[in-house]
Amino acid sequence: MHLITLKPWSETDILETVEESLKIKNHPEKYRHAVGGKSLCLLFQKTSTRTRCAGEVGITQLGGHAHYLDWRTTNFALADLGDEMRVLSAYVDIILARFLKHAELVEAAAAATVPVINGCCDRYHPTQALGDLMTIQEHLGRLEGVKLCFIGVHNNVCNSLIAAGMKVGVEVSVVAPEVNPAAVDKELWEEASRKGLYKPIDTDTIGIERSLEQVTAESDIVYTDTWVDMEFFTDPAFEKERKRRLEKMMPYQLNAKLLQDHACRVMHCLPAHHGYEISGELVNDERSIIFDQSENRLHSMKAICLKLLEES
């Protein structure tokens, strides 16, 4: 069993993982030897803070071992991907892979003989979504019927929120004037739409300001993410596109004026660019659960590892 996307995971798979995440957070002492010395390899093409720490610290706190591999210091970039994954599978018990391209991640998982976790690719970020569900359950006490609004660029995180929400009854409304091309997943969007759990908001119909005011007033959770993928934010070759996107997206910024006195929770998967997709004051607003959300990546990653190791 892998975790490449949440699409094949059942409602039971997801809810059990969320429940286990909360148990681990509340009773960490019971899980200190849970994996019995097994090893997790982190194979990363992309930079990372939360996903890397969640994997390395998480498996260690479960009584296992972590091995970090920067893609550029290995032969993965030079040799056949399938061959290298088979070799790596012989050394470790589970692999956390953070790849640039979804297609390469799928190819890698197909060759691996141990469970593979998608630690982020250009189409999905399932470990983020599971940590987010844990955080919502922790703060609201429920998942079914929760209304979450994602505002920004429709990306990998947004896709995983839709996939997760569709399974557990979270309604995801999306206000996104831009879609990252790699994140296009019409099959996912259509299935979630049929179930009434994915609602794209057309700001052209009633205007940006009215659309945002309406959807935020009706939402339990208001969520945003960076408008430019982290690997491109300081890339000189992406400078023109970065400026265009930032200019276009500024009317969609999350800030105190937009949220007024709405009794919603504010989420962001981090890292955040203060003054762009979210104002600095809102990051630290009393409604913000951003840093609980970040911490919960650790506990949910532990639960993911335990589930996949048990199923393998």
C-alpha cells in the first residue's frame, strides 16, 4: 500500500489515520517503540522544512531510523529510476519521496517493493491534507459538514484537500483565478462536484470582493497557500511570471479586512509569504490555527508511517 494520492484511499483509511494521529499527539509515550527499529528513507528533489522534519523526527520518535537522501548527491539523477528504487527498497522499510513531477513519483512507486509516501509533487500533497484533517478535527470536533474555502492558486494542496474532503464530507469551495497546469485533475474535480463537495467560485459573475466576502462569511475554515511554488519563487527564469502572478493575485489576499469579525479558522500550509497571499497580522490572529496545523504534520506523518508499515 502506498500514499501517492488520497484518491484510492477509503473513508475508513482516512478517518482511522486522523484518529491515530490524535492518539499519537495526546499519548506519545505509547508509541516510542511502535516501529521496532524500522527505517524510513527520505528521497527529496525539493527543499523542505515541515515534511522533512515530520519524517525524520517522526520515525525516530516511533523507535525507528531516518535516512535523508538529497537527490543531487545520489545516482538517481544518473541511473534508471526503477533500478534505483528497487535497490533503495532493499535497504529500508518505507520511502518518503518529495518529487518535482507526479509522473516520476508514480514510476518510482511502481518499482518500489516497500511503501512509498508522496511527500509532495506538482499534482498532490496528501500528507499535508491528512495533517489538515487532523487539525480540523482537533479544533472543530468534526469533519463531516465542515465548510472549507481555499483562496489562491489552485495547486497540489488544493487537489489533496478536495480528495480528502470528498471522502469524509468536508465541502471545499475554491476561489482560484489561476490553476497550476500540473495540478489539473478534471476526473477528481468532476467526481467531487457530483458529490457536492467541490464548489469552484466564479468571481467574474458577482465580482472578486463580493465573492470573497460571501464565501468567507459562510466558511468554517479559510485556507490559502503561496501563489508561486517555492522552487520558483527566487528563480530568475521565473521572475516575469512571478511578477505577473503576484499582481493578478493581490485582490485575493487573506487579511483582517476581508475576514472582518467572521468566526472562522485560518489555515496555511506554510511557508507563507507575508504581505502576499496572507497578511502578517492574520498569520498571528487569534483565529489562526496555522502553527497547530504545522505541528500536526509530525503526528499525522507518524500515523501514516504506522498505517503503511502495518499494511505492507
